[in-house]
Amino acid sequence: MIRHWREQRLPEISAQLARRPGHEAVRVATVALVTEGLGREFGAMTHEFRMPLIGGRADALFGATVFEFKSDLRREMPDVKAKLPGYLAEHERLTGRRPALGITTDGALWLAHELRDGEMVEVGRHALNPERAETLLRWLEPAVSEREDLAPEPQVIAAELGRDSLTFRRAFNTLQALWRDMREDPEAKLKRDLWDSLLREVYGADVGEDRLFLQHSYLTIVAKTIAARVLDAADEDPARILSGAALEEQGVRGAVEGDFFDWVLHHPDGPDLVRRLARQASRFLLRDVKQDVLKGPLRKPDGP
């Protein structure tokens, strides 16, 4: 059914959205994308959600995601900047889910924002190409999907967890904030310096920029979580995920161990990031894996 919809209706809807058809038409089309294109229940999306503390209404809510629909973001960004931070803060207060995600769109352009220290930060954007409408669904899915039956194929994992995904951009935004707080912490600094010296030994040059260190931190967390899921040794404890303790209990030793990248656990918000990424990995049917699921874009960070 979804496949038929994507073949028949998705091209038509994406062509309409690309023309920036107006607030209400964008709302209707977005609901179709979420429900018919991604298979989510219509009742899971709440419309005109009242924010009592700030006296406003968000256009729509889906889980921890706030949707705002616009007619033309080229002239309405000031309104987004004025209202969306309050909506995100209020949604976090009401639900306890942090960080809330805000998606704003006029159909042609899709922007994703989070709050960081009270400021709205862009964590992703997608410019709709009607000739490649499936890419919008792939971009949108991590924000609205709670499916737990995703195929453990490299291209699917890359779309959900790779560098162009909302999952990566949100996690990287969090890692940057954690590192700003931790960069002078003696233990975290030591691990970063050891990682840097290892890269210099391998590449014979200074290549260990902070951005690459954070990308490697993300990839390591994801890889360790996937390894535990593949071997049916899933664990909710971030320290056990990164140390490999859960795998050792299954008799698998030496495959996953503590390393440079468990520095995130020294920050109060670090364990929550690991749990968030673990939940993303749990959406894949990893018991069915038959190949190297980390092939492709997920294994290609910037730099070495």
C-alpha cells in the first residue's frame, strides 16, 4: 500500500509542495507524507496544539517534533525565529522530552531546529527536488517514525544514521555542546590527545581536528550499539554499551572495549545521548543482518 502511494501520489504531492502552495496546503500535504508515505497513524499527530505558558498554538505535534507550516520561508523566517524557540521550550516543559525538534516548512524548504542553551540552532535542512521526492521522505522519517522493522541494509542505515540524516545532525549538535563543556576536563582532554597522537602516527600530519574527533565519537557509539544488537546483547546502560560489558556476558571478548570516545559519559548529558542513539539502532531488525551494515556513507566522516 505504501509502495503504491509512493509511486502514484508522492510525485504529485512533491510537485505541489515545490510551488509553495500556502500554509493550509502544506499542512495537508505534510500529513499525507507522514501518514500515507511513512505509515504513521493519523491520530498520532496533534493539530493546533495549545502552548498555555506562552499563549500560542503550534501548527502540529508528532511525538517530540513540533511542526510549523509557512507560505514562504524566504520572507517568514523572522516569524519562525520569534515563535519557534518558545514552542520548543514549552513542549520540552510539558513532555519532559529533550531536545524537542522543530520542523518548519513552506513545502519547498524544510528546516530542522533544536534549542541549545535557550538559543534556536539549525540541525538540518532539505531543499525539495520533485524529481527525487523519496529523499524528502528519507530526511523526514527519523523525525516522525517509530518503526522497529527497518531493514538492516547499508543504504537504509546510511539514510537513517548517516551524515545527511537528522539523527546525525542532532547528535553532532549535542556532541559539540558536550565538548565545549568538557574540552578542559583532564580525562576527556587526555583521551582526545591520545586519539590525536594516534592519527599523527598513522597519517604523519596533524589531522585531528575537533570536528573529526566528534564524528568519530558518533560513529563509535553507533557501531558499538549496532554490534550489541546484532549479537542480541542489547543493554540500556550507556556505560555498558560503550565498554562492551554486555557483549562480554555473551562470551564475546575483545570485540568492543572502552576507548577514547567514552569521554561523553563524563558529561551529565552524555548518557542520554548514548541512549538516544541506542534507541535509533533498536529500530533495525539487526538479528537478520547478513552483511557489513556499516558500509557506505556511515563509514565516511570528513577527513581521514
